[in-house]
Amino acid sequence: MKRPTVVAAFALALAFGFAQAQQPIVIKFSHVVAEATPKGKAALKFKELAEALTKGRVKVEVYPNSSLFKDGEEMEALQLGSVQMLAPSVAKFGPLGAREFEVFDLPYIFDNFDEMHKVTNGPVGATLFKKLEGKGIVGLAFWDNGFKVMSANKPIRVPADYKGLKMRIQSSKVLGDQIKALGAIPQVMAFSEVYQALQTGVVDGTENPPSNFYTQKMQEVQKYLALTDHGVIEYAVIANKKFWDGLPADIRGELQKAMSEATKFANDIAKRENDDALEAVKKSGKTQILTLTPAEKAEMKKALVVVHKENEARVGKDILTEVYKATGFKP
Ligand code: LMR
């Protein structure tokens, strides 16, 4: 009588194994911005492509707006494997010990996206990703957002206008030095907390590209926006290394295809998304847009380039030299 049980058990195990094998591989992709942003749309594009190219063997769950993990939690969650993919701003790698990423935060180091792509698609980009491997993280791609504007509740045209203002920044020492160079007070804060902090006056102002400004409704709590173009927000798309290396080779191949198409998509839409967002801010009539004169911009630049020398050792002289070569920036 015993024999059928062994066969049944074997059949059950087989069925379970087969069912398991049919289970899609799940990628949790967490980020902190709204869906109607360059990163928000690119993450959904990656989901669409990854699921199509792997014929459903991979399922991508995108968690926008800090709905799963917020700033300050994301990186650890990735290293622990609680989430498989992130696309944080390059300004958020300092706390992880990869402070070289803050080279992107140096004021006025990029004049346009082409210069930035020479860095992200060149040796510097590869060197920066190498620095993540020892931390259980693999770098997959760089996605653009755009050039930052400064905002506050008073007209901000020249460095003197920033004196004593509390300005929210991302967790980057270079950005802290940038705000101090304007005579203002830097305040590191999670992105998800910025709107409320501006509303309650915990901070007076902040910096971000128009797409983040508009989708976080900052026009409701900021009377002035200055078109400074003083820096960029760029994203590093990263994955948990153990997860990524553990993928079946064919799946990883398809995901790399999906990532490179999603990267092209992200970088193709970034500028337009920010131009459209700035138009929408204008249309809202809630925030006055300040276009700086060449003299005002020159004054901003003069006040801020000191940050380069101050942080040469931090970001690495070699990396800085490479970036200067790629962008033609003269400190
Ligand atoms: C910020 O914290 O201001 C940005 O990095 C948010 C983002 O991901 O664009």
C-alpha cells in the first residue's frame, strides 16, 4: 500500500517545482519621484520592455513617490535585497561611501546634456559604477533628468539674495558647500518631505529641475523660481548585485536590452519633460519665473566655482580631471 504515496509525493514535488519555475522573477523597482517625470516614465517604460522581452518570465513592480522606500532607506533596502532596483540621484551616493559621484554636483560643471553624456557614457561613468561593486550593488545605466533651478519665497537673482536662507538639498557634501558659498544654510532632507517643509517654513527654498518642482506642487509653496541652471540631477540606475548576477543569463540579456532601450527613452524625453513642466509652472501663475541677466549669472558662477577646489580631494583629482577634459570646464 505504501508505494503509491512515494509516487504521489514525487509527483507533488514535481508539480511544485514546475509551478515554481513558472513563477515570474519579480523585480521591485522603488523610486522617490512622481510618475509624470522623466524617471517615473522611464521606470514604467523599463517595466513594459522587460516584461515583453522576457515574455512574462519577469514581472517588474514599480513603486513611485517613495511609496515603498524613501530617501535614506532606499540604498540599504537594495543592499539587503528587499528591493531589486533603484534609480537614485547621483547626489545620494555619498552616504554609501561612494562620494566620487558628487562630481556631478559641482556647480556649473555641465553646460548641456552632451557634455554630461561624455561623462556618463565614458570612462568616468564606468569608474563610478566600479566603486559600487564592493557594496553589493551593480550599476546598469545613467538616466537624465535636467538642469536645476533655485526657488524661494523672495526674489533670488544674485548670491546676496540667498543670505541666511535655509535651503533644502539632497544628501551631498558638495551641495552643502554650494549652499554655504551663497551665504545660505543647507538642510539635507528626504525628497518626500520637501513640500511640507516649504509649506511650514522649516526651509525657505530648494533646488530641483522643473519636472520635480511642478510634480511636487512646489509652485503652491514657492513664490519665485530662478533659472540658474547651476547644476544637474542625473540618475544612476542600480540593482542588487547578488540578484543581478544570479539571474539566468538569457533573462539578464533581455533585461539589459530593456534597460538600454529605457535609457534611450529616458534621455530622449528628459529635456521636453522639464520644458513642459516650466511652462505649466508659468501657467499656474503661482510662481514668478526669474530669468537671470548674463551679469547675474556670472556673479552666481563666480560665487559657486570655489566649491570645485574645496572638493577636489573628495570627488578624486583623477575623476575631476577627466570630467574637466570631457566638458572643457575651466575652474
Ligand atoms: C531630490 O531628492 O531632490 C531628487 O533627487 C529627487 C529625484 O529622484 O529626482
